[in-house]
Amino acid sequence: MKHDPLTVFTTWKSPLGNMILAATPRGLSGVWFDGQRHGPDTSAWQCDAAHPVLLQAIEQLGAYFAGRRTAFDLPLDLQGGTPFQQQVWQALLGIAPGATTSYGSLSAAIGKPAAVRALGAAVGRNPVSIVVPCHRVLGADGSLTGYAGGLERKTALLSLEGAAPR
């Protein structure tokens, strides 16, 4: 995944574990749980705990975990992915809080019903966890399936939103 050379980051302790948040001049570009699959290499980034987008993201994530917010209003920079990944990540933004969908339904919704596996890979590489709600995508039978941050976190996020996985 490409990243803007002007990427800055900070860390934040969420109720589900430590997180890394990143931003570029265009907006929030990353929200990852420590140690999750496909996490970033922050070695070339500057730490900037006072960056306005990162502060806004921490405030909104805190309100989300406290049950005071169900959606996010943050500038996003999703340009770190391929055009197909960006299309999938945009589609994820259309899944309402408390709702879920399947990988098959999502691939059909973007007009690529045969691309379920590719769509699943793109969902798994979503760089902006929680804000771009990849946790709302379930298996065809409604069961929990992969989540780069771990299935226990996916379960917790869905429970927080009132969406009961099987």
C-alpha cells in the first residue's frame, strides 16, 4: 500500500486495545489496532499527536466507543489503495451503523458479483478500521468471518452497534 510521504501518526488507547492513527494532508488515512494483519510500517512517518485530523479522529472514536456516536464525520484519504480497493472501501462507507451485509451482497452492489474473493481481500486491507466499517461485513450465512483486527474485536464492534452476529 502506498502512503503519502507527509503521513503523520499518533497512538491511542481504545477500549479494544492500542491503536495507530495516521493522517495525510488530505485526511485520515489509517486506523489500525496494534499488531493487526496488514498494519503499517510507521518508521518513515513523523509522530504528531497534535495533528488536527488525528485529534478529531480520537475524539470521534472515543464518542463511538462510549455509545455517543454511531457515524463519523472525518476527512478521509483512501488513496493508498488500488482503484478497486478504493471502490470497495467507498462501498463500506454505505453500510449503516447497526447494519451488516455479506461479501457477496457487497460485491454485487459494486457491480462485480463474481469478484467476491477480490472484494474480501480488499475489505481485509481496509486501512481505516471502524471509521470505514469493514467489521459490518459477514459471511453469506451471517456468520463472523475474518477481521484483520481479530474476530473478538469484530464481535465487540458489532455488539456496540447493536448488530448481533451469529
